Amino acid sequence: MLVFVLMYSQKNLKDVLKRGENNFDILRLFAALAVIIGHSYSISPEPPYQDIVLNFLHFDYSGSLAVKFFFFLSGLLVTNSIIAKPDPFSFLLKRALRIFPGLLVCLLISVFMIGPLFTHLPLIEYFSMSETWRYISDNLFLYNIRWKLSGVFTESKFGLNGSLWTLSYEILCYLYLAVFYGLGFLRNKVNSNIFFTIIIGVSFFAPLYLPGFFSQNPEAHLLPGCFSIGALFAVNKENIQVGIPYSILFLLLIILLKDSIVFQFVFYIALFYMTVVVASLPYVVQKIKLPFDASFGVYIYGFVIQQCLHAVFPEMGVHSHQVISSLLAIGFGVFSWQFVEKRFIKLGNEIRVTDFINFINKKSKVQIENIPQTQQIFFNDRVLGIDIKKLKSSKFIFLISFTLVAAVIHALVLKFVFPGYYSPLYPLHSDYYIPAAVANSSLDVYSFSGLLTWPRPVHITFMKIIGYTGIQGSIACVIALVCINTALGALLLKYIFKIPITKLFLLFFILYCFLLFSQPYFYIFYAQDIGSQLSYFFLLIGALVYFFKYEDSITFANISLFVFCFLAFLSKETYGLVGLSSAFLWFIYYRRKHAFNAFIPMIATGSALVIAFAINILVKSSFINPDAEVNSDYHISLNPMLVIPEWLRYANESINIVNIIVAILILFLVIKSKNSNRIKLLYLLAGCIIATGLSWVPNAILPNHHFKGYSFNGAYLFYLPLLILPVVLFEKDKAKGFSIAVVVLCLLSPVFNKNKYSDLDNTWVLIQEGTQRNLLKSLDKQIGRLEASSTPQKIIIQGISFPFHPFSHPEALRVFSNAKFAHFDVVNTNPSFQNGVRTDLVKFISPSDTLKTRYDERWQFDDQGNLIAAIDLEAEKVFLKPKVRESAFIVTSESLPLHKTEGFYNLEGNLRWTNGEASIGLDSTISVKDSVILKLDTFMPPICKNVSPELKIVGSNNKIYKPRMFMRSGDTFYFLFLMNNSDSIKKIDITSERIDASPDLRILSFPFVRLEVIKK
């Protein structure tokens, strides 16, 4: 009877998708475990065991099949969700809260727990490498997945967590769905069916027509098709019957279409349909319902657990590995669900995006009620949001949220305005190497206590702290500081003027960031001028603490103000006059209410400035030196005939006519405003304009040290009044009109900066950035090849003719983990560097001294920082000296099709490009006595100059051999391998970095010309 009921009971898919009518959670968990099972055969192989699904299907394995199911189920559920609640912004917010919190915790555990336990590097090196910190930042945003963690599982070709790659594609599917639905293309059922059917057809049968990020990855091109199958199910849920009889018909269809061109396509549809049937069975729904959804946690932790387990128990069999990994992953999955995911999913269900701005502000309801009703209507679609009483740290959430908004605008401006690409973590000047150098120095003068005797001691101490994150990590810290500064400025004005956090306020904050980051000389100096960013940060913190506390405790408020001003002025003097002028304006405004209390901030700020100035004089700061020579960079001039032209130059470089028009418009609105805070608003406007001018004075009095980048110092303050516009825009129609005008003017600002973007200063600095990028990539690769040795290898560096490089701050080289195994002699023609004196790992030598020392290696760079030769001088004797050798195998670009190859593109001229993961299989194995040389000829155009291929030999028993010696000479690469006497060569793997080949839709690395196998 039960069988009869099961056979003929049917449900409508619409009913199955209702809460309580399905058990997709258990299927998700099984799919996540299937991924672990599939990966085990690669991580902990045990021949002859192979994946059971692969043995059965021959075209897919368990892990890949599970991923496709994940995408189908996502397409089904999220499309059903957006149909039920057609708000694309809320949809994206919920999806983000579903994925990113759990992912962030996983990345933090990987970096701070797994990494220190399994890295072969000393912990101080591990945490000082930029690779460590970029593992979090790059993988969190899923933009450029970083597989390797510093010194962790270096022998594994899979990296630390090989499962993360699918999350990028899942996010992309969400974005496409939200965008097309938000634009109205998918709100019609007919349009939706056509759209998803086209995506399915292209994905399965013409993947080259998919967007590049899907078509370029052979593992990814079916994913949008699987997602669209689920979406198609959701769109037609009223017409789809779910039951066992239809499953039987699908099975019959699979059998009938076996060996046909559509077999795989039909198989996936049938499989997905049958999973829905299983999830809807009464027994599955009622009897095996889980109290948690651990599938996402199992998925993101599974691969890491498998790697750790294999590292600790390398001899463990594949089946034991599968069982133990699965059990541990379930434990981590339950942890992730209970303590992270569940909480953020609940938060996502409570938040509506139109109320998200109110959610940030703990008192937004009260504040909105205090402004006119017409303004409420314009500012919010709904005044009431979620239960704000549940929010315990609104200021912190405000700061985090607006900092993230600033970071997004920063990326967009860099990408689409100036410089036209987003790669902000490479140095533009030698100063960028100072933090890493100070952090890695063992000298007492660079210790934390020693730094207290330096000029600007807070600045240099902060540099040492961020220097522990590496060269690129320290730059990332400064970028974060700049974004935090924008959020702190917004928080300060919000608190002073009790501005409700509305869509309009968010709009003007975005415009503020846009103007700030598109300032013509922002990019070339903001991350270098760490002292100014830090000084502004401390001033903002001091002002915030003062305004938060002065009504409760005037003493505490003023002491805090003094402390933070003191820290600001010991960071850099840039904003010293700004702080003093702001305190003076506060005195003028507040004196009638309480003159003495209004005067104390002036005393606190002024005394902090005087004491900081005196300290810099006592330590004989070169930056504040009244006795500096007239021709020196830091000669201070108070001659108005010199100072005023310098000041005007900075003003002209910083702002344009559109910025001035916006400022006048804001002033007009404030004057015409009937707001009760009008006088306070006028004081703010006056303060920002005065402070902008004063921020250029410290540099204007140094006429011999003019640099356009210093003009940015006033930008923070000049654009700040944008944030008060919500206070003065009362009437709905007026608000819309003026808002549109301000938006248009702000967006036009970069147009008026066009000539400045392309001037010589910007152009020259961008050239230096490109050179540093090439140089650091080359050094990272070459230093990574150095082997541990008790005696440092002697390396001569040639071709360093450009002005900026890490050798100018030798300790910075220690961010490369293997740099300590070498001494670098740099051929130098720059009189700024003293020849013949070794500083840490580096000694500069004159060209005539190159023959006085016997070197182990010679590295040659060109004028753009590209490595053009890396010659192991011992290897040179092996590779290049004429000896009797036997050429055992030669393959050229033309003869590649005659061999079993992977990762090569079709012939172009006499070249074939590789995709970074190429291999050449030999038709008959080559026996080797003890050693063999592989000679790889390439053609490296400028875009490929930093590509350095790595070759590995796969022996007859699948043993992998790595080269014992390496040498590069021009575009030819030599590799020496030592092999077992009884072994032979079965396959040669060629791995290499991929290049940015836009707009080419292929994944490209370098052009292959010829490979020769030479027996010694």
C-alpha cells in the first residue's frame, strides 16, 4: 500500500517550495559531503580506487556533480525568492549575508589557526608576508581567488582551499538574476522562459558565447546552465508536477538517449528533477529533518580539513580519509551554522533594504520625527524599519558600513576614472618600502623604544606596525585608513547636526568619496603620505570623542582632545593649523553659552601643537628645521612673495571650477535655509574652507619641496560640506532639483581634471608604479626559488637603473621568505647610494667591481623592471658548456598536435599560447639514467616578460620530479632534473602565471615555441 501511495502521489512544485513541504537541507548536506568524497581521490589517492560516480558516468565525478546540483538548487530557490519578494536589493543583501559572514570566519580560521600550525615559515615571516593577508582580502571579495597561504602545503597543487572557486560563480549568478529582474526583463513569465532557455542552450551547447569568466574555465561553463534550469523550474512552478512516476519516465528517457549528443544535458535535468522528488517525499520531510543546515560550512571547511588530515597522516587510505574528513567537516559545518550563518540569515530576513539605512542609526526614528514631514517623505520610503532596539553598537556598524562603501567607491574610481585600472597595492616610490624595512630591521634604532626618539615618532611607529603585514599589506592598511577617515568625517557631521541616515545622506557620502578619490593627484600620493592620513585620523577621533562626551564630562572630553591632537601632530604637522582654527571657531560659536568651556579646546589643541613642535625641535627633525640651508628641500620660508604663489599652486592643483560651483551652491542653500541649525552650518562651511586653505600652508612654506600630491591634503575638508546637504534640503521638489544638480556637477568633476590626470607628474609616477610591479613580481618568483643554506648565496643584481626599488631599503627584502638565504650585490650608478657598504642583505657596488667577487647567480633586469636573465653560474656550466649530449625528444609548436597535450591553443603563426596549466604527454616513455635537461624556448612579448614557466616531470610510476637547477637566458629556460635510474619520463607539466589578456576571451600565459629533452 505504501509503495502504491508513493508511486502515484504527486505534488505541484509550487506546493513543494513552501516552507515545511521539502527537505532540501539534507540533500545539500549530502552534496557537500559528495564534494569531500570526490576530492579525496586527488588529495589522498590510493590506487586503484577511483571515484565511483566517475567510473559509472565517465563524464563527471561526484564532487563536480554535487556542485552542479548546488547551482540548480540555488537557481530554483533564489529565483522563487525574488519572484515572491521582487526587491533585487533586499535579495542581494540576503545573499551576501548568507555567504560572506561564514566565508570570512573560515578565512580567519585558515589564516590565524591553520596557517600558523602548518606553515614551514617562522611565524614572524608568515605574518609579515603580504600573501598571508591577501589570502583574506582577495578570497573574501571572491574577485581574485588566492589558493596559496604563505608556506602552507607548498607541495600541494591544490592550495589550501580548492573549493572556494565556485563561490565566485555563484555570486555572479545572483548578480545577473538581480540585475535582469531589477531592470524588468524577467518580471514577465514569457520573457523569463525565453531568457533562461537561451542561457541553458548556450551553456550546454555553445559555451564560447558565455561571458568570459564562465567560458574561460572548462569547469564553470555548465554552472550558469544548471542555475538556469533551477530558475526555469521556479518560473514554471505552477505547471510542474513532482512525483515518482515522472522520475521513472526521466530514467527511461536517459536510457533512450544514451550515446546521443543531448545525453548529458538530459541526464542533468533528470537528476535535478529526481532530487526535488526525493526532497518532497513525506518520509524525507517528516522523519529525517535536521535541526541545522550545515551544508555551506561543510563545503567551505571540507577541503581545508582534507588538506590538514593528509598533511598529518599522509599514508591514510582514501576511504578512511573520506570518512574522517566528512565527520570533521560536519562538526565545523554545525559550528558555522549555529554561531555565524544562522544569526546573519535571521538578520537578513529582518532587514529590508529600504530600511537598511535606518538600521544603521540607533536613533533614526527619533531624529526623523524631529524634521519636517515633507523631508521624511523624500528621505525614506518607510520611516519605520526593524526593531532598532536590538542594535547595540550603531556607531560601530555605521563606521564599518560606510568604510565599506568608501572602499567600493575607491575601487570604482580607480578602475573607471583614474588611473583606469584597480591595482593599488604596488609601490610608486621607495618610501613605500619603509614600513616593511622598519618592521624587519633588527637594529635598536628601529625598535619601538628607539623610534620614540625619531622625528614624527607616532608616524614611524605606525609604519613599523603596518610593516609587519609586508610591502603590499602596509599599502592596504593605508588604503583602509583613508576609507575609515571618510566614514569618520561622515559620523562626526551626523552626530553634530543629528542627520538621519537616509538614502540622500548615503548619496552625498558617495559623492564625497567620489570627489575625494578622483582628485587629480590623489592616486600618486595618498598611500605614500601615511603621516597626513594618520594625523587626520587622530584629529577626527579627538573631535568625535569630544562631541560625544563634552556634555557628560568636559574634563574627560578635553583631556581626550589633547591626547588625540598630540598624537596627530606627532604623526605629521599637516593639520596642526587646521586643528587650531577649528578649536577657535568652536570658541567663537560656543562662547555665549559657556565662554570658559568654549576656550578649553583651544588650550588643549594649542598646547598639543606647541609640545609636538618642541619635541620635533629637540630631536632635530629635518622636517621642522629653522636652520635648514636655503637650497635644501626643507628650508622654511615665511616670505609672502614665496609662500602665496606656492599656496595658490596647491589650490589650483587640488580643486577645479566645478568644485567651486558646488561649494557656492552649498553656501547658497545654507544661507537660504530656515533650519534651526543654520548658524552652526555656516560655521561649519567657514571652518571647512579655512581649514582647506590652512592644510596647504605647511607645504607652502617649503618652496623647495613642492609636490602636487600634497594638494590632496585639503580635499578631505573642502568636499566635506556635501554631507550637510540633507539638513538644508527641506521641500521635496527642491530636494530633488538641487540633488540632481549636485550629482551632475560632481560627476562632471573628473572631466575638468582630465588634463591633470595626463600631466607629466601623474604619467611619470604611473611609469614608476609599473616598474615596481614588474620588479616585485620578478623578485617574488626568483627569491622564492632560493634554497635554504647556512651560507648565504651571493647574487649580483644588474640593470637597476630606475630610481625606486626595495634595495634602497634592504630590510624590506625580508618580506620574501627566502631572502635571508642570500646576499645581494646591486650594480649601482646612482650617487645617492654609497657603494661598498653592506646594509643587511644588500650592498651597492660600482660596475667596475663586478669581477671582484665570485657570484652564485646573476639576475638581470630591464628598464621596466622585467627579469630578462636569471643565471645560476654553476648551472650555466651545466646547461651551456659544450658536452656530449643526446637529444632524446623535441617538440615544436607545429608538432604539438602529434602528442597528447593539454592547455595549448591553436597555432598562431609559428606560436601556440599556453593557458598556464599545460602538459605534453609522450607517446613512448623516455628512459633516463640519472639526470636530464629540459630546454624550453618561448617568445615573451612585453606583457609576458614576468612570466616564468615551471616544469615538472611525471615519471612512469606517476612520481613527480621537480627541477634541481634552473636558469633563464632571455626567452629560453633551462631545467635540470635528477631522476631514479630505473624511471622514465611519461609526461611534462608546464605551469606558469596567467596574464591579463583582456579583451581576449581566452586564458593566456605565454607563447610556446619549442621543448627539448636532453640526456646528459
